[in-house]
Amino acid sequence: MEYKFSDRVQKLKPSAIREIFKYAADPSVVSLSAGNPAPEAFPVEEITEISGKVFKERPIDALQYSVTEGYSPLREQVKTYMKKNHNVGRDFDNILITSGAQQVMDLASKSLLNEGDVVICETPSFIGSLNTFRSYNARLRGVPMESDGMNMEELEVALKEEPRAKFIYTIPNFQNPSGITMSWEKRKRLYALAKKYGVLILEDNPYGDLRFYGEHIEAVKSLDEDGIVIYAGTFSKVISPGMRVGYAIAPQALLQKMIVCKQGEDVHTNIWSQIICSEFLKNYDFSSHLQKLKEIYLKKSAIATGALDKYLAPEITYNPIKGGLFLWCTLPDNIDMTDFCKQAVLRKVCVVPGNAFLTDENDPCQSFRINFSTPTDQQLLKGIQILGSLADDIIRK
Amino acid sequence: MEYKFSDRVQKLKPSAIREIFKYAADPSVVSLSAGNPAPEAFPVEEITEISGKVFKERPIDALQYSVTEGYSPLREQVKTYMKKNHNVGRDFDNILITSGAQQVMDLASKSLLNEGDVVICETPSFIGSLNTFRSYNARLRGVPMESDGMNMEELEVALKEEPRAKFIYTIPNFQNPSGITMSWEKRKRLYALAKKYGVLILEDNPYGDLRFYGEHIEAVKSLDEDGIVIYAGTFSKVISPGMRVGYAIAPQALLQKMIVCKQGEDVHTNIWSQIICSEFLKNYDFSSHLQKLKEIYLKKSAIATGALDKYLAPEITYNPIKGGLFLWCTLPDNIDMTDFCKQAVLRKVCVVPGNAFLTDENDPCQSFRINFSTPTDQQLLKGIQILGSLADDIIRK
């Protein structure tokens, strides 16, 4: 039988990164292409302890149906934490626990996007979110990134030219893939522009807690006196991604639609993992846990940048990083980026070609993404050494 | 700010059942309105054991990102089990693990439905699925239920009259809410009609394993030589609903689109719970576990029907049941059903007004749904006694 798919999925294809993962699955290949947290960053002992206790004391709570909005104690804890520590959340806001932050992108899209509506996004940006927007037949309008975040003049041009723009998608901290953090000045400007043009902001902040250098910059959502920002948070990078626990903080009227959509998608988020997150926040020292994570990633990033400096500089440059999990490397103009990435695979090291992260992957791109959280220190060093020898042969030949 | 929602969610409202749950949350109210498995049906000891072992032996497997398709061992186990025990699955089929069976309805809808497309469904039917179809702006075309399943003449009329029908949604076993099971003859007819008119079938089978009387009838999917059936299974009713683990068995070409949609929705299903289900199937006696569940529900259903016979008959009738979790009760024609349900709430017992399950909830309906799995035996008896005294006052006055 020939299936008649919906218009929205006709052109959808599996993420380019996933295609690369096929090579990366070969154990002889050094994968710098993933985005997994370091296994040593998981609080295994604590989760084991909590889980054992829950099954001893109240197993039914962890196994029975629960409510779509999420586990009440966890909702309260996140609400309090985000308000107190980050000034995120006003009286008109509420919180929804989701099956990972990815579901926030999905629920926001489902609630807001008609086919043909526009999402304004940073370019490059996280391919997973871009694909979610595409899956609702939205058109993507990219705004180029600068070293301190989106180009604000280009953003205003986009807002003027796109009357069907519904929201601006941003990852303000240690952006995936570029590693760039938006300055406080630009955050204020972004907020003012969104307000001026009556467009919402979808703020995705998976890496905000993983800053290992410099001063923390508050979320765009901390500015939100007008109810125009949907904030997406997650426990994936700070507790465990396999548990799939994220959250949205958004004005109640918006959240209400997202809750109804979630009901129809998966009823509620796995309740065991919600309880684990809640008990972890309650009974363990979250800030010293974060400190441990920062040390792990600082060390790994130093190994990566040290090797980049030694083996790839000066021909291949990278964006300076102060947190997160990724490095964005750029080749000289005369080198074919796609070919470089293919050659790298042949030499058994996998990176992600940068065009995968563009709003139109046929646009020119000289960059590739390196992840430093997943590989071991040895793999990281070896992988970048191989890239160096490739640079010797292709660039410095 | 006034939010401009997408067309698809403009009219969406929270499920009527959830509104009723607000009353049911009052501890002095006997709730016969839920659909939760009995807490004593959960294999708590086994899950505790498995979980402990996993965290001892391979914690990272249970905490790290996983693949969208689902945990490979679980996919293989379900595939083998369904093929061997139920002749479900052909060479062209594949399997996707989902975040509960609800997600199968969502992914099938997202992959197949354009706005204005038609879903043909049983009426009454499961409100959760109907709301999912509605959330993609599909139009619902109801086909009345008979004691052995959908009226097949009406189904053919619907297929003739609805050129935009994309799939037929059916719950063939112990349907929620009616409790009705489709006969084997009708399953064959349903399949033949779907094939004739080039329309897919979405078969939702959460209760098939919970038969406590009579002969098992094979799934519609067991007939599927043409690749026209999407089968939705779940561990919610046989292991735990809070874990949110379901699955789709469908032709690879269809499943491929559903996988891309799932990537954008939640990346993958909670991996800990997938491992729990896999290890449970591998290391414990699943069929004797099912036997235990059937005994629990047989006993509870006997208490319910005994009380219905004693306190509500002959004025209020119910569909005979051979499995599942629900009883569908029908009031005499001269009684206002909605008023009866409201009066019941005032007397502190909650049932679900039947019109909540109709394709158009303004259509006439004399029925209400009783759930017998969630309340304790005492609550069940007490609740039906109260309904009996209400019947005395309203019907037999």
C-alpha cells in the first residue's frame, strides 16, 4: 500500500546527526559527534539510594498514573528554585513538567504554530528543535550569530519582514552548536524587540548551569513582566537525560494549551523519574553537585581546547567557550567543509558538519561541531590529533 | 498579551473526565470514574528487584540518552512475543517503543492527518484518543457500537461518505468505555472494508491481556497481510502505567515517519522503564503474572456486577463484560443522564457521563461509565449502593 502521509511529515527526514551516529557506532571510530553528558557526571549513588527508598516506602506512587501537569512537589521545588535563584517566574506564570525539554519545543509549537507560520531562530541552532518546528510545517527564518549572540539588527529586520512570526527561538547560554552565550545587553534588546513586535520568545536553557568561567547572566525570562517568554529547563544535563524530565515555565493561559496537548501526547511524564528529581533536589546538595559537574566539564574542555590549539591552530579556529558541552570549529575559506568531515570519518573520527544546524542546510558553512563531554579524555585527545593530521594533509599540504 | 493560538488548539479543552477528577480528589467521594489499574496488580517486588540490580550492575545504561526507536532487547522481546503468541507482525512490520500507547495515537495522527482529514471511530470511544485526533484538527466520524463491535453497515456507509478518511480507530477488546469486544467475524469484515476503501486501521489494545471469561480473539493486526494496520500495545495495564511504556507495530514505511515525529517530541522513552519491562519479560513468568491480574479483576468485576444486579437492576442495565476495567451502564429513556451523574456527585459518588465518550458530546446519551479496577472492594460496593439509593429516589420514586 502507498501511504498518504500528512503534509507536515512529507519532507521530514531523520536528523543528519543521527545518520552520522551510524558511523559513530563503530567502536573503532572516535566519536566527537554526540551530545551526551559524561557518564561520570551522573549522580549514580544518590539515584540508587533514592530509588531504593521509594520502592521500599511508597512503590505505588512511582508506578501508578499521575497528573499531566507533573508531580506537585517537583513543580513547587523548581518554581521556588527558579524564582529565588534566577528571578524566573511571575504570578501569571505556571510550571509544567515535560518529557524532556524537547517536549517543551513540541508543545509550544503545537499550541502556537499554524502551517506556514514562522519561527525566528539563531543560525546555526539546535537541529532537534529546528526539526520540531519543521514538523509543524513552520518556516524557519534564521538570524546570524555573533560572538555575543544574535545580530539584533538582523533580528529586527526579520521581525519587520515576517508578519507571521509566532516566536523567536533562542538558546542563550553556551548555545548548541556554537557555544556562544548571549550578552545581557542583547537579552534586554531581544526582549524589547519581541515585545515591540508582539512576538513570543521560546528560551531553551539546557546548559545554563554548566558555566565554568565568568559571570552568570540571567535568563531572558527574568525580564518577563509581560508574559511573552516560554522558558524551557531540563534535568538532562544536570541529573540524567535517560530519565527524560524537563519543564516549561510560561504564562498560565499558554501553559493551559500546552497541558491539553501533553495529555494527548503522553498523558504525563514518567513518574518514577519525577520523584527521583524531586528527592534529589530535596535531600542532596544540588549546588555542590553542579560544582562537581563544572569541574568535570572544565577539565574536558581544557583537554579539547589544548589539543585544538596544538594540532589545529592557527588554520582552524574555534569559538572561545565558558560552559556547555560543545566547540564550534571553523575551517579556512578555501577548504571544503563537507569533504573535511567525510575525510575525518575515513580516518575514524566523527564530527558534525555545521550545515546540519542551519535553517537551510544548503547554505554555505565552514564550521563543524565537536562535543567534548561524551568521549573519554584519551578519545578526545586522539580524535583531535587525527583531525590535526588531516589538517596537515589537506590544509597545510 | 493576547495569545494567538494555533487553529488546532483553539477549541481544545481539558478532557471532561479530568474535570470530574476534581470532585474525585475529595477523599470523602467514592470515585468510580478513574481508569487506573488496581494498585495490588503492580509487580512491586519484581520491579524493586530489577531496578536494584540495574543500578548495581549497569547504572549508566538506565541514565544515559538512548535511541528513539526504543531499547533493542525490549523491541526484540515484544516482536517475538507478539508474533509467536498472537501472529502479529510481518516482515514488512517493525516496532517502535513509545511513551505509553497514547503516544502511538499521537504519532499516527501527526504522521497521517492533515487538517480536515477524517478519523472514523467507534462511538462511544476512548476520550483520550478522540482528543488526540481533535488536536490535529481531524473531523471525527462515529460508527455506532453493537454488542459485538462496530455496526459494519454503518462503517461501510462512513467509508463511502468520507473520502478524506485516513484511518479507522478501534479498541477491539473490552473497549473503553463500553466494555464491548469485537467478534472475529467483524474483525475480518473491518479488515476487508479498510482494504477495499484504502483506509488504514489504528488498533488500540490496552486490555487484550485482561480477559477473565471466554475465548481469546486474535487482533485485527493478525490479519494484516497488506500493511494497513497500526497496532498499539502497552505495559500500562499489565505492569505499570506510571512508567509510560507502550509500543507501535506497523509497516516500516509508516513507522519511519512516526520515529521522526517522536524524535521531535521527546527524543526517546524513559530508558529505565524500558529496561524494567525488558527484564521483567526476561526473568519472570509473565503468563502467571497475567493470571494473577485476571483473578484480581475477575473478583472486582464480580463485586461490581453483583452490586449492579442487586441495587440498580432492572431499571439500569449494563453491558455484559468478559474483561477489561469498565462497565457501561444505561439509564431508562425518561431519565436525564447528566442530571443523574450530577446527583451522584452530590451524594459523593463519581461516575463518568457517557456523552464524554461521543464524537459529539452534545449527542443524546443515556449511559455512564463505571470503573471497577481503581476503587477498593468496599468503595466499589458502597459507591454502587449509593447509585442504587439514587435510582430509588429518581427512577423508582
